[in-house]
Amino acid sequence: MFVISRYYCYSKTPNRITGSHPKEIDMTESKNGLLYGPNDNVSLGQSGVLGLQHVLAMDVYVPPIIIAGLLSMSIAEKSGFLQAAFLAAGIGTILQTRFFLKIPVSQGPSFVPIGAVAGVYLANGGPNGGMATVIGSLIVGSLMLIIFGLSGIFQKVISKLVPAIVGGTIITCVGLSLLPSALNDNIFKASGNVNQNILLATITGLTMLIAMIISARVPQLSKVLRISSIIISLIVGTVTASMMGMFDWSAVSHAAWISLPQFTALHYGIHFSIPAILTFVIIYLVLTTETTGTWFAMSAVTGEKLSNKQWNHGIIGEGISCLLAALLGATPTTGYSTNAGVISITGVASKRVFMSAGIWFIVLGFCGKLSAFLSAVPAPVIGGVFSIICVMIMLNGLNVIRYLQTNESTMYVIGIPIIMTMALILVPTSVIHETPQLVQYLLGSPITIAAVTAIIINLLMPSAKQPATATEP
């Protein structure tokens, strides 16, 4: 990609931004912040704990729960839907980390398709065949992604349209776009008393901050506290929530210990509808844009660049993950940028940890009681950690940009997408609902709009182009 230990910008032609010859920028210091790099070995026990930390920091259960509510699923269907999401996330994480993309990345159900899934489901018979149409459309979209990777189209598009200045901007907008969800959806607008929510989120966030301060001031505790700061804060937050009466233990007690997925494609069936397929083609294009932002973010925090081959294999892995998710009866899985923030905080980017996270997801897919426990963790606890993670992602994007030579033209490439991101975050929902359905899907993804905006402005302003692209042969 474009963030490595040494970012090679050498070219025989002058830099179009400054008019001078590009220089080799040493980024070794930004990479040395990691305690464990992607290929470093971590003990089995440690990787298990750290993998669980990633799982806890990801609100992967939220999209399935929202969709289950919109589709008026029964309790059994809702539980099965959540199990399928965990299984798909686990398998997808292992496939991407170990076999396809080969960088530490965790898959999870995306928020983007929520409206499309509900719309297609209700427009095609609801409980009488609606889910079969959704699954059929998801399968076609997944195959499209696989074809993109096999043909090499995806990498060529990225190399042409996403130089370093655009990539850094996308990372910044990823963190910025997630922050309102961390604060609003998980704290201010979450169920329960808002004052208690704010107090719980504050206690959780302060716990992580205190752990980081102690790790910075006490060398003997530096490594252990930095690595485990997130899981410590989540434990403290959960215990506090239980003491405040905000933890629902009934859902955990009623859940079965072991259960197998029941509501898969074999149960619902598969049906193909042209309008539904076209809808999900748009959805998958949006997902691909968001995935690109996630890969940029992971590259930035790990100091690893992606080759052209990895780009293509990554989109193949994304397609296979989404295909398996559809067959399991779940919605599309995509790379979670949350994990980039977790790596920035803990300094651990080992692929072994992400493999462990994938295994944890699979365990959750079969262990109903454990999955119910994680689902019962109050949203403010997640929000207290999530908000800090979002800021870390945003700062990593700005950290990429600061190593680039910029001028007045590049300011527009960076600034306008940030404005668009904020505009879509703040725009009233009623305005979005007045637009055509396909447009609503796009407006519902600030990351996509920000990425497209950055690409277009960069193309229209030749002086903003970088002499080196984000990938290497």
C-alpha cells in the first residue's frame, strides 16, 4: 500500500505538488510504535486473550440485531441470525488473514446493507420468500467481487485512482465517520437513562486512559497494560454496568450452551430477482469502497504495504467471505476498521491474534450462551472504548498525510471529503429519505462519499497527484 517503513517516492520527473524532485521519506519511527508486528509470534495463550479483546471491541452483533428487528424475526430466528453472523465473521477473518489478503484484518457484518436487506425482504414476500430473494442477490454480488479479484480489475482501479494523498484522506474520514456512531448510537441515544449511559461510558473510557497513562509512566507495566488496556476497560465497564443494574443476565441464562445454525440458505431457499440483484450490486460496490478504506487504515498502523497480488487476493477473499455469509443466512461481511484503532492502542498487530479472533467468532457461532453474554454487554461500555478507537483511526490517517509534500491544491483533496463526511453525518434523515432508494444507499455511507469525492478532486487537480501510487508490482 502506501505506508511502509520507508515510503519510496523517488521519480525521475519533478513532483507535481512542489515542482521539486520527490524524496524518500523515512517512516521507520511510525512503524516502531508496534510491540508486535504482523509476522511476529505471540504465545498461544496471549494471542487467545488478545483475540478476544478484538472481538469485544467490535460491535459485530449490532447489525444482525437491527436487521432482525426490522424483519420481525422470532426469537429463534434472531438467535440463528446472530449465530450465522458470528460464524461468517470468524471464517472470513481466518480466510483473509491467513490465505488471501494476508494482513491482520477482521471481518464482520456491515451496517451498509441494513436498509437494502429490509427493503428487498419486504418487497419480495416478507416471511414468504423474502429471505430467499435476499440470499440470491447476496450470492450474485459475492460472485461479482470474486470476478473483480480474479480479473485484476480491482487492483488496477486502486493503483490508478487512489494515490497516497487520497488513501490518507480516506483513513481520516473512516475514523471521523465512525465517531458519531460511537457517541450517539452507543451512548447518547442508547436505551436506558442517558445520564447513566454517559457515566458508564466515561468510567469505561477513563479506565482505558488510566491504563495507558500507567503503562507510559511505569516501564515495568508498560507492555502488559498497553496490550490489555481495552479488555481491562471492557471488564471494568461490564462489572460497573452489572452493579448499576444495566446488564441483562436473563438473556444469558435462557440461552443454550451449544446450538447449531438452523436458518441457513438450506432453510430459506435461494431465489433470484433482477431488481434485487441490481440493488445489491450497488451495495457491494459501496462495501468495496469501505473495505478499501479499512485496508488503508490497517496498512497505516502496521507499517506494511500491499502488493498488487494482495489487492486482488484480498477482494477475492472478501467475495468468498460474503458468499459464505449468504449461504449461512447472514448479511455481507467486510473488513472492520475498528481493529486498526485497537492496534494503535495496544501496539499488537500479530496475525496470530487475528486468527485467534476468528476462532473466537466461530466459537461464538456455536455457543449460544457466550454469544448472548457478549450481546448483553451494554452499548455505553462499547461506546466508551469505541470512541477512543475512532479517534486513533482518524489520527492514523492524518499521520499518513503529514509525511506527504502538500500544497494548496492538495488541501482541497483532503478538506472537501472531510466536509462531505461531516455533512452526511449531520444531514437530517428526512432529507435522505426524500432521495431515490439507490441514492439513499450511497448517502448512508459517508466513507463511500468521502472516498469518491477525494478521488474525483484528485483527478480534476493534476497538481494534487502523487508521483507514486499506493501499491507496488
